[in-house]
Amino acid sequence: MDKISFRMFTWPQNPEVFQIFASREPQYRIESDGTIKYIGLGPLCRTIQAKGIFQGPSAHSRFNALSVIMATGTVGELKHPIWGTISAYITELNMEQESRENYVAYSIVFREANESGEIPHLPDGVEPH
């Protein structure tokens, strides 16, 4: 299988876990008489979570490269060989507890951006996974 990439970073080994969570929340408005009226669905909000391991002498530098990309706070193309390309931001990057020399376990979360490069708002009470 081809490798997953984000911006200029290509995974040497695809993450073991790659999950896509999608939500569209119903939206309502309160009419002048106090009744609540359904007005449609909000924007599609996708959250992508992945977990994996970097191994070998470059394990820590690969994790650090993702940290630098996250620090820039800019949108990029997340390319998956099966699921296609999504414009997204890295919103979370975690080094997991079992990391050691030549071995970094990580988890990463991406939030999809719309055509304007903005992340759609998740309504109150809806958690990105």
C-alpha cells in the first residue's frame, strides 16, 4: 500500500490505526413565538485520528518533524492511499508512554478544513474524537 502523507511529511510506515469520524449537527432557530424550528444540518466536521510507531535511528526526528509542522499552524493536504485527500490541520500530537530510544509510539489528530481553510465549528456538546 502507498504511504500516508501530510504536507511534506510521508510516513515511513503507515499508522496502525487510522480512523475518520464525521458529524453534521442539526441546527435550529427560535421563532418569534418561542417555538423551535429545524433549519437544516450544520457543516460537515471530520476528525481524523491515527496511532502508530516510528522505529529506528530516525524515530525521534520523524516525531519532531511532525511537531514542527504542527507548530506552523497551517493547513495542508492529508493524503491517504484509499481514502483520498483531505485539507486539514494537525490539532493534536502525542508521544505515547512507551516511547524509548529508536522507538516512538505516537497518536495524531487532524481536523478537516473547509474550502476557505477554516475548521468548521463543532456545536456545544460535540466532542472531536
